[in-house]
Amino acid sequence: MLMLTNVLNFSAENATNYLLLVGLIADLIGIIALKYLTGKNDYITVGIKFGIRFLLYVVAFISNNLTICFIAMTWSILISTAYENIVSAPYINRVLNEYQMIFTNIHYIIGLIGTSIGLYFAGIMYNKGIPYILGLSALIMIFQISIAYYLIYLRKKLKEEK
């Protein structure tokens, strides 16, 4: 919200409407992706979810262009709920039923901690500008994408062993 109002000169009303609209569209994209656009190759699916975001962040950082930054931020929100069936669900479903609540809580706590750390770093980079926030995010995403690909590899390897 701060970036939209302070840097991109949105009014508070327009920024709120933008976030609400993009959030609703993101939910629709998530439903459509779940129903129609989930491919058989999980590596490609993770590449769509995180790889395109990574590339947009890098381009936004290198170009230092606020329009590209706005597009990168919008893409991130739009794709945020898509492909959760590939990114989270397979791991939650592997946990025995009696431990799923604990696992889900721990998953949620780790997500909150990650969000908090991300906001801390975004706050540090805020004075440098949106491109620098996205550049730092791209660096962190290298780790995130690597872990996602490794988890897919482990899941497929386990499936082959059965």
C-alpha cells in the first residue's frame, strides 16, 4: 500500500480498489489454474508460479522502471494463489491425519516468520526504491525456487521407489 500511494502516486482509494480487484482476480486465476491449467510436469508449474515472478523482479531491478515494477508486483499478486495444489498440498497430504493440524499450524507459523523477515528487509530497502526491494526479493527467490524444485525431486523419487 505504501509503495502504491507514496511511490506510484495512487490515491488511498485507488490503491485500495486496485488491491481488492487484483486480489479477486488472483482468486479467479487460482481457481482456473487448479481446474484447467495445472500441467503434468510440476517443474514447469513451479517455473510458471515462481520463475516468471523471478524474471520480472530481475528485469524491474535492472531497468529501474516503475512501470515494470508495477507489472512485477501485479503479477506476483495475480499468481499468488495459483498452483497451491503443487506447491503446498502434496506435502500437507503426506502427513498422517492426526498430525495434519500440527503440520498446518507449523506451516502457517513458518509462513508468518518468512513474511515478517521479508517485510523487515523490504523496510530496509524502502528508501532505496521499489526496484531494490524487488532485486532483493529476486535473490531470496533463488533459494525458494531451489527448495521447491528439490522437494518435487524428492517427491518423484519417493513415488518411483514405491
